[in-house]
Amino acid sequence: MAWRIKETQEGEVLDNFSYIEREKIVKGTSPKVLGEQFASVHFREDTKELTSDELHYIEEINEYIKRLNTYGIKKSNEIKKEIDSTLNNISKEGNGFVKLERFFKEKAGFIHDAFIHEEETKQEARVNLREELNSFRQEHNITKREAKYPKSYILHFAWIFVFIFLEALANAYFFGQASSLGLLGGIFIGFITSFFNVVLSTIAGFVLRYKNHVVKKTRRIGLAIFGFLLLLIFFIHLFIAHYREVLQVNPHVQIEAVLKPMLQTPFALHDMESLILVSIGVLVTLFSIIKGMNLDDKYPGYGTIYRQWKASDNEFLDAKRQLRKLMRELYTLTIRKSDNMMNSLESSRDKLEALALDLDAFIATYQRYYHKAFQTAREILVDYRLGVESFHGEDDSFKYKEILNERLNSLNSTILLNLRAVIDKELKSIEEQIDNFYENQERFEQRLEEMKERYLENEYIEKVLQQVKKNREIEL
């Protein structure tokens, strides 16, 4: 900043302002000579009164002091702006546990409002789903229980594909010897038959759940479909076994040629391997039916509506977890800010101390300029009076300091001193904060912990939900 003093060969000087120059005041004529000239034509009994020459000197010096005061006022404004800016930056750094507490409450309020806003949009749908679930339970005579279904459908279907793969391997072995395409043909036939067996058996198991339905008509339809699928599956097992036996005799036989003798004597199997093939198929069918039954809850439709409600409830639990997570993160951030406060306080103190040193140097230099003007005025008057005394003799009654104090303008440094007092006051406040920092920090962390726990309590969250419910009722 331009107000700071400059270091030169002559010492410390003000920026763009020079010390008083005697030559400019006396304008080339020695004051002593002027005094001699004055004394040669005037005899004055009252030597305490200033002559016209002396009054002119003082007027010139007063004009210089006036410019010095104007300079001081201008620079005082610049200094004030820098002090205000520094104090404002210190304030923004958050020095003070009260500000940190306000920061925590403000951010917690934002989190609270976001939670309320989210719940206001979702609570009605969640309540409706809950009512639908309870209505479904009541209508279908279901006890208040959780729906049972696979936690992982990926794992569940993985087992179904394992059944397809294992049966396909077994079928490939039995058909590999009979097929005209050898092992490759056996693998193809084995996979096709295994796929249809497992898929139809899984569907049959899923349909079998309708035996638990409270409506007789629905229950009967479900059992009828299950019976039909079971017959179809068993028909496929017998057809595959007959097809294999005929294939061993005639590798190029058509499928239609197998159906007629099979329908006439479906259980007439002559090969032990065909019986084993049917047994493996039936075993896979039983496992697939069990897997199909466990695809969802044993009561049809209950798993679907329960999952819808559960997903909505899980969203609420996730929202609560998110609320707690954000509050803990806010708590950690606030604690971290409080830990950084000591560094901030020490940095603020260093800034103010540096500013105070610069201001002290400015005030000292500013006053030195005035003292230089005062001293110049005294030297000029002394020289002038020496010229007068060379004619009339010495006069001890002339008091230079008293005369100058009365006649010279004073230096206006009040604003600068007030600004220095402002810095001292702020430095004192910061020193007190540093001295009491750890004690205040401990108390602050206790208050913050209490606020955090209050925000994380289930009672608080329930209170928020009640507020949401109340808001919804008001809207309705």
C-alpha cells in the first residue's frame, strides 16, 4: 500500500511527500540579514511581538503543516480501509466458537429441510403401500409375517441352470451312442430336452403355489394347470426314452414314427439305460418344481406386494442412514474447523502485528516531519533575532517555544492514533482467544456432541416424520 514509509539513504520518508526545506521558506535571503535590516530602521521596545518578516516565515511554515495534515488525513483513510479489510477477512475466517456453532446449526438445518422435503414426496406413497399390504393380508387371511422369497434371484436361477447343465450332460451321454451325429448330436438333443424339462418344471412349481389361495376357483385352476404341466413333463420324459431306443435301431428315424408306438405302449421300455434316463429326468423335475415353488412367497401375489412395500420402507431406512451419515460428516467437518482455528487465530494475530508495526512507523515518520517543520521555524526565528540583537543587544525575554506553540498549526494525528487503538483492541481480543482456546474448544466440542446426538436420535427423526405427516394433513 502507498501509505507505508519508504527506506531511502536519508532514512525513513513518507511516500510522495518531502521534508520541509529551509531554502524555500527564506527564499534565498538569510533571516539574520533581514533581522539586521529590520533593526537598522526600527527600534522596538516590545521584543516579544513578532515582526512582519517573522510572521511571513510562520505563515509559510503553517502552509506546509496544513499540507502535511491534509496528507495525513488522506493516508488515514487508506489505512482505515486496509484495517477494515483485514478485520473483515479475520471475521470471515470464522474466529470464534459461536460462529462455528452457528455454522453447524445452519448446515444441520439444511440437512433437516432436505430430509423433510424428501419424506413429504414419498411418505404418502409409502403409507398407501402399507395400507395395500395390510388390506391384502386381511383379504387373503395371511398372518402378519414377512414374505419369503430368494434374497438373491441370481443365485436362485444359477441353480436352475446347473440342473439344465447336469441333465444335459447325462442326456448327451445316453444319446451320444445312438445319434447319427455322435457326441455332438447327443449334446444338442440333451440340451434341448433338459431345457424344456427344467423350464416347464420350474413353471409347474411356481403354479403349484396356487394350492394355498383362499379363493377355491383360483386354487382349482392353479392345480389344474399344475396337473397339466406335470403330465406334459412326464410325457416328454417317456417320449425321450422311446426316442432313444428307436434311435439305436434306426439313426435316421423321424419323430413322428416314435409317437404312434409310444402312445400304444407308453411304459414299454426295453433298455435299462432308458429307465435311468427317465429317472434322472424325474429327479431333475422334482428339484426344478421345488425351485419354482420357492421363486416367490408360497402365497401367490403376497411376495410382489410385500417387495413393493419393503422397497419403499428400505428407501426410508436409506434416507435415515443418509441423514445420520450427513450429520456425522458435518460434525467431523465442524470439529476439523475448530482444530484449524488456532492456526487461524495465530495468523490473524501476525497480520495485525505486522500492520501495527507499519502504522507505528508511519506515525513516527509523520510526527518527525512535523518536528522537522517546528525545528526549522525555530532556527529561522533564532537567526532572525540574532540579526536584531546585533543592533539592540540580547533579549532573554523572547521565548521561541512558547511563541511557536501559539503561532504554528498543530499536527492532526488523532485519526491515526485512533486507528492504532482499534488494532490494539483487536489484538487484545485475539490474545484472549488464544489464551483460552483449548478450554473453550473442549466446551464447544461437548455442546457439538450433544447437538449431534440429538439430531441422530430416533426420537428426533420420528418428530420430523410427525411434522411431515402434519404438513400433509394441512395440505389435504
